[in-house]
Amino acid sequence: DTGVSQNPRHKITKRGQNVTFRCDPISEHNRLYWYRQTLGQGPEFLTYFQNEAQLEKSRLLSDRFSAERPKGSFSTLEIQRTEQGDSAMYLCASRGDSAYEQYFGPGTRLTVT
Amino acid sequence: EDQVTQSPEALRLQEGESSSLNCSYTVSGLRGLFWYRQDPGKGPEFLFTLYSAGEEKEKERLKATLTKKESFLHITAPKPEDSATYLCAVQAAGNKLTFGGGTRVLVKP
């Protein structure tokens, strides 16, 4: 299967700790997106990469959040000094240039205690 | 700002009881409207893309339609395995998807 993969699938951390998530997109896709989803809500956009360039960031993305895609392949999302309000599912998606539909990974569920 | 509203929030159906889900949207310059299915604890699974008013797409028991202000997802003769949350999203001039809150569908045997 060559879909979008995310690691870890689950992360439990204590408030104030830093966490990092990884996303591996579909191999031929040059566009990569991060979204956050809380229970009972639809996903909310966080940030967008085209190749290695971060081209768009949401106002939701506070300065405690940083994302990278150093070689235009996998991406990491880091949250520093986690807060209980950061508890959510973090979703990664990718797409190519020929169509607009985005394909999502399984998500990383973060629980901050 | 782009807005997407889905209704109803939840839908309970008997197996075989057809129904429709609504997605109303406000967007400047629609590039595409997307339907996804999401099972509990999993990422959204792509179903359909609709690009212009009047367009229809079908897949098994699902049919999506699009007008200038809303989209419908029709579920014909649903089965228990169709139970899921159905998400609608739009893409406008930017690159992001803007999602609605979803409709939780439960199909009872």
C-alpha cells in the first residue's frame, strides 16, 4: 500500500512537553498539508507545503507549532510546550498537481494530560 | 471567508431506507467540492470531487450532486457498512480545504 502514512498513531504526553509527528506522503505527491481535528468537528487547516517550501499557515498555528519538509518528501510537525487544548487528531494529507483531491493519512491522536 | 455547513448533524437509518445529506457552502471562486467518509479513529477517505453546478458522481450506493449553493450526498438502500461520518469540503482560490462539521450516519440492520 502506498498511501499516506503517519507516525506515531497515538501519543500521550504531559503538559509542557514537546512532541513531534511525522508524515510520509504518497511518493509522487509534491503538495503536503497538515490539519487538526477535534471530536465531533471537521478537520481544520494548519499549514501547506509545496515541495520543501511552506507556502501557507493558518492563524490557528501558534508560535508553539512548527512544521518542516526539509527535502520535499516527508514532513514533521512539532508542538512545543504542549497544552491540554492541543489534544486532538493531527491529520496529514497530500496531493499531486493533476487533481485537487487530497488523500489523508490515518492521523496521530495526541492526548495531553 | 469560506464557510461549509452540513445537515443534519446525525442520521439514523434502517437498512434499505434511502436518505440525503446536505452540504451548503459559501465560497469565492469554487475550485472543487469534495466528499469524504471517515470511520471512527481513522483519517478521511476520499469519495468524490465535484467541480461545477449540475455535475453528478456515483459510487456503489452513493451519489453526489452539486448546485451553485449546495451539494447533496444521496445514500440509496444503505447497508450497515455505510455507517460512518460523511464530510464535505470546499477548495477555493487557496490551497486548503475548508470542511463542514460532518454528518454522522448510523444504519441499523
